[in-house]
Amino acid sequence: MRVNDRHVSFYYENDHDMGEVSINKPTTALLVVDMQHAFVTRPKDRQPAEAERWEQFYQAIDNIVVPNNQRLLKAFRERGMEVIFASIRTQKKNGADRSLDQKATGYNELLLPPGDPWGDIVPELAPQDDEIVICKTTDSVLTGSPLRLWLNNMGIDTVVVTGVLLDQCVSGTVRSLADESFKVWLIEDATRASTQQIHDNELEILNNIYCHVINTDELIAALG
Amino acid sequence: MRVNDRHVSFYYENDHDMGEVSINKPTTALLVVDMQHAFVTRPKDRQPAEAERWEQFYQAIDNIVVPNNQRLLKAFRERGMEVIFASIRTQKKNGADRSLDQKATGYNELLLPPGDPWGDIVPELAPQDDEIVICKTTDSVLTGSPLRLWLNNMGIDTVVVTGVLLDQCVSGTVRSLADESFKVWLIEDATRASTQQIHDNELEILNNIYCHVINTDELIAALG
Amino acid sequence: MRVNDRHVSFYYENDHDMGEVSINKPTTALLVVDMQHAFVTRPKDRQPAEAERWEQFYQAIDNIVVPNNQRLLKAFRERGMEVIFASIRTQKKNGADRSLDQKATGYNELLLPPGDPWGDIVPELAPQDDEIVICKTTDSVLTGSPLRLWLNNMGIDTVVVTGVLLDQCVSGTVRSLADESFKVWLIEDATRASTQQIHDNELEILNNIYCHVINTDELIAALG
Amino acid sequence: MRVNDRHVSFYYENDHDMGEVSINKPTTALLVVDMQHAFVTRPKDRQPAEAERWEQFYQAIDNIVVPNNQRLLKAFRERGMEVIFASIRTQKKNGADRSLDQKATGYNELLLPPGDPWGDIVPELAPQDDEIVICKTTDSVLTGSPLRLWLNNMGIDTVVVTGVLLDQCVSGTVRSLADESFKVWLIEDATRASTQQIHDNELEILNNIYCHVINTDELIAALG
């Protein structure tokens, strides 16, 4: 199967053929980023106007992103392939270990201390057995994290990335992985930004330079 | 001076006040990213249609980005502040040291070996004296680079970022810096993506979470 | 109190005065390395000759190293100072995430998978509350680990190092910390190599270049 | 050829057989550490008593270490194998970019700014063509350096280490390489500590856990 020609940016307008979708199972891992209640579950205490503004996001999560991550987890687990999770979670109750982009005022000013259930990965996508869970205090899953070394040690050279938020932790992670010479497949219907517009913008920016953007069907077909 | 309310994304629509533009000169560095001929000078051998497509980019470089970087360099140098450059440049003639995102087919398939004048920083912005130049084989200036440690050692905690391409190396660098707990100011008229649309999209994505986006006038005013 | 002049190597024979023992409590952490059953508890299945060879090590652990680590933990905890633990522990049951020096044949060919009680930190020194525990698959606590970034984020610039084995994980950690610009105090009677001779050799090698070697009494006196 | 049984420490007394000396040429690099005038050339201004104390070191450098590094360089270059150099060298004239272990008082308080000929690699071992030279402000060649990533990108998985000082930068580098899953061969007669005693102590500490210690003849024989 040829890589699709969706989400092609200005840079690649004249260069649509991006090669073959091909997965070597023993060296490929699935990385599910930050599918925690704090990011994908409707908060109970939100003001109605704010809740309304975000409703389109949660519907996409419920109807598209969670089901597709379930399908991907099933496909990887059935084939004995590596599955890895990331979640934002401090070590210290006061969050002193967070990096500045998570301490600062604004959307990302967040504190998910040890034991806070709001920081748990949603039960539909819960890690199993000895699947690795990276607890991070950064946006990119690679910054200040053992993941790069563990992937190298496990012989993983290709990472299939899903999760939220596409323009934030997912984008940072995709860029870090590519810079560390991993081949990256970003699954467009298993990730999400806050709005459709930001989602489309970020996919176009990342595609063909840091990853290839494909969808869940295409990835699963490539697993054979 | 308050931080402006331009480039505010969905995440921050209800939270416009992002604090004060304030710079502590001894702990702030200017980082000029990839202002090399390969990225900002019109190639001689380009097909006319392709040259036409890119002309708007080079005009923005010539008329806006280079002059504003010159003003920023002058302002930092006059105040004895730290100035740092990054450039894409391999160590090996065959480019074997490049990360995958620079080896792979596509826009970023580039090889700038030692001594290639096409990899030189443009003369208007040439490094002086003992200003640090990071030669990188990645997109983020921090991945696999000594910069983070050197900034820590020099007591730098704030970085003013300029250069190209906004959605690629600049975005990756801004994200890495924020994840490493540096405060980042991104100068909107001293950086550039390939098109105005991608430029605006990326500024909106990065602003207020990984950096504050201000312009050259605002930054220079804050230097006092 | 002046730094003592014990363990002075050839390099410093003519330069004995190494300054003051002085600790700034809010920016200093205690790091207890690998005080796990696997390294400090007598294995039940060891051959008599081998057990006899190692007996001097376990006696030093029981009589000197564990009690002094208890004193240090108490002193740090009473003052509200940061306490951090490292332990060797894989994420994967098969140990695929281990680095080569832990996978290879020899002394360090070790596998401490999730849940293995042999990998637990000994109960006398058990971590409490939200004290950080780094699970590592390397010897240096900093290689491929979040510790450096977390220390930076927490404002820690000085690390008091204890634990085992002095010439292996402790030495690698001390060297990495110094290279990352942390001030290091190595506590000679709260760490241990397999034999007195290797212990003395390694202390002499590390002292005054990567750390200052002092003892538990001296460190606690400096805490005031 | 079996790995020799020299420099066997307490840990391996009962486990002498460490396998085969075998080198895969396309994935093996030679790393020559800090063979700069500052470390291997007699300083002109040294007091006679101090010069006398160090004379045994410089004689070992002149008679053993430099010639064996020349032989190794020749052997690697003739076979088209990768050759890499490290040197201690600041970017800033005032050395602000140095890590604490190079800024602090003591033996390692050293400043080798850009252009200082005392920081040059000795001419007998001068880098050629596009051989990589890492300029570092740390002791381990890997801390805060692009080397790990470049080695990964170049497909190098084995490193032959030589240079000075064995117990300092060489030991830190060997430990870092092993922690990053490189196979390491340390060449005992192409490296050196300040004294024979420290030299022997450090070889025993490193051998069989972080590297295998062999000599120049053994390594060259293994190249075939």
C-alpha cells in the first residue's frame, strides 16, 4: 500500500509519493500519549459556556479516538508487538519536578500528583502486564525520559504514535522521535487537537517530514 | 509592557492576559536558527514554477526576517548579552551522522557537509568572536547537542528564538527549550515558515504554552 | 569545617586544602543508590566458598553502610530536605530494556523485573511518601533517566551520594552528576565497594575532582 | 583469540573467560580521548619538583601511548574504519560553558579557550579529513555531547577507546558508552593515568563490566 497523499503541505505539493506503508513487527512499538482523564474526560466542574466550547473535542475523543486506540492496542497485543504509554504525572505532590511549560500559567498549568485518579489513563485503554508507562513532567515523551534509551535497548526503530493533544505533547513527541532517528507513523484518527482546524494544521505541518500521517485502517492493514 | 494578545488559540480564548514582557539581560540569550544560504537564499538552479511559488518566502526573508535579526543581534551585542547560532551541518562528507528526519526523502533530505558554502550563515548575520555556533544534524537545536548543558553552565534561563523554518527547526527548538524549563520568547517578525498560512498556524500553536510570541520592537523595548 | 585531607591522590598531593564543608539545605538532595536486596543482602543459594569471599562486604553493609544511610535519611527528613532513591529494575519481564552493561555476561548480568522482591530497597531504608525512586536499567543514575531534569526543575544544585557499589553505579553517578554541574558530596562510610582495596582505590580516584569525600559525621555536622 | 585474563578484579575472580576478541569493522569506531598538549606535553613553566613527579607519566606517553595510538589510527584508517577524537575545549573565551568539574579548583580547573594551541591535539595524532572531533566542556565525551546520537546515526555499536586520563575522562567515557549500550574495548597501552598504580587500579575497576581491557597488539590482530 502506498502512503496516502492527504495532509500534504506547501513543501511537498510537487512530491506526493511518499513510499510504502510497511511495518516490521518486531522493531515497531505503539506509543499512546496522555490518554488520561485529565485530558480526555469531561470535567464535572466546567462552566457551561466552556463545556459547550469543548464538547466537539470530547465527542471526537469518545467516537473516534478512544475506539481507534482500542483497535490499535488489540492489533499490537494480538501480534505480541510492543505497547508503550505516556502520561503526565509528577513524582512530587507539589509538582516541583515539572518543567516550566507545565508549571506556568495557562492551559498547561497542570498538576497531576502521585495517586490522583484524574491522572489515570482511561480504563478502555488501560496498560496491561509489563507494558511500559512513562510518567513525564514534560510535553515531549522523550525529553528527560528513559524512553529513547529503552527503545534503543529493545531494538525498536519505528514508533506508531497516537493520543492527545496532537499539537502539543503528540507533536513534540513526534518531532523528538524523528530527531532521534526513529521512523514515525502518526495515526490521524487516533490522535486529536482541541479543534478540527488546529488538528488539520498540525497534521499538515508534521506530515512527510517528521512522520507519515495514516489512519487506523491503513496501519492495521499494514500489520498483515 | 503587557504581553500582546495576538495569535491566541482556542486554548486561551478566555485567558488573554499573559503577563509582562520582562527580560533579565544577564540570563537571556538570543538563538538564531538556521539562517544559512541553504534555507534563506534563492537557489540558482530552481525551476521557474518552483521559484515563483517560493518567491513570497524569500521576499519575507529579505525584507523582514534578515533586517529584524540584524536589529536583534545589534541590540544583544551592544548590551554584552549572549548570542548563539544554530546551523544544519554534518560532520561527515557523506552525511552518515544525520538523523533520520534529515536523511529521508522529502523536503528535509539535505546534505550540508563540512566546508560547503551553501551551509554558511548569511553574511549579514555572521557570528562574531566567541559566539557559539551549534552544528546540528537534527531539527531541534537541543536534540543530541551540547546547547542545553552550555546554557545551564552559563546561567542562561531565557532564550529569544528567531530564524527558520518556523514550523520545523524553530518549532522543535522552542518546544525542546520549554520542556527543558527555559523561558522562551519567539519573535514573530524574525522567524518565518514557507507560507503566511503555515506561519500563522504555527505561531498560534506555540504561543502561550511553549513561548510568548512578540515582535522585534517589543523585545527591543523590553531590553531597555 | 574544612574539607578533610583523606583520600588525596597523586594529582592533589601538593594541594590539600579543598575548601569548606558547607551545605545549603533547600538546594541539596540525598541520593541513595541501589540499596536493594540484590546487592546488600546475603543470597541464600551462594556456594560456601563464594559466600566466605563476600562475607567481609556484607558485614560492612550491615555494620556501617546501612546504619549511616539511616542516620542520613533521618537527618534529611527531619530538615525537610529532598531524599531520592535509585534502584536497578527493568520495566520488561524479559529485561529487554536493560543497557548492554546490565545484559552482558559477568557480575552485572542481572535481571530484576517488575515485582521481584529481590529488587526491593531494604526495609531499613525504604522510601517514604513522595520521595522519588528512579528505576534504572543503567549503572549511572543519570544515563537515560529523568533525574537530571527533575533536579534542575526542583532547584537542586548539590547532591549527597551514598549506596552501592562504589566503583560501579556510585562512581558512574558521581561522575555524571559532576559533568552535569552538580556539586557532589560522597559519603565514604555510607557507600561500599566489594572489597576494602577497591573501596579505597575508587575513593582516591573520585575525590577532589568529581566530588569531595567526607563521612557521615562530617555531613551531618554541616547540616547544622 | 580469547579475551585475556589480565586485570581481573574481585568480582570476576572465579569467572575468567570473557569470550572472544572479535571486531565487526563497519560498526566499530576508534575514539581517541584528549590527547592534547595540555595533557600529554610537558609544560615549560613547571617547578622542578613537580616536573620530576610527573616525568614518569610523560615518558609513558612518549614511549607507549603516542606510538600505540599512531598504530591504531593507521590500522583504522587503512581499513576505512571510523576514527573520532575528543578534546577539552570551551566555546567561550571565559570558559563560562564549562561544567562544574572543569571550572572548580583543583587539578581539573582548566581553561582551554578557542584558538589556544595548548588545547590542540598533538601533531602525531592529528585528525584528518572529516574525522569527527568532539569539543567538550565535560569529562565524559558523551555528557552534553552529540556523540551518542552520531554514533547511533552512523550505525556504530562498538567503540575502541584510548587516550588520557584513564581514571578521569577515559573512565567516564567508557562508563557512559557502556550505559548507552555500546560494546567497549579499552586499550591498556594506548591510555594512561597519572601513575602506574592509579592506572592499574582503574583498569581493574572498569574491566569486564564496562569494557574489556586488551592491548594494541590484540586489537590490531582482531582487525585481521
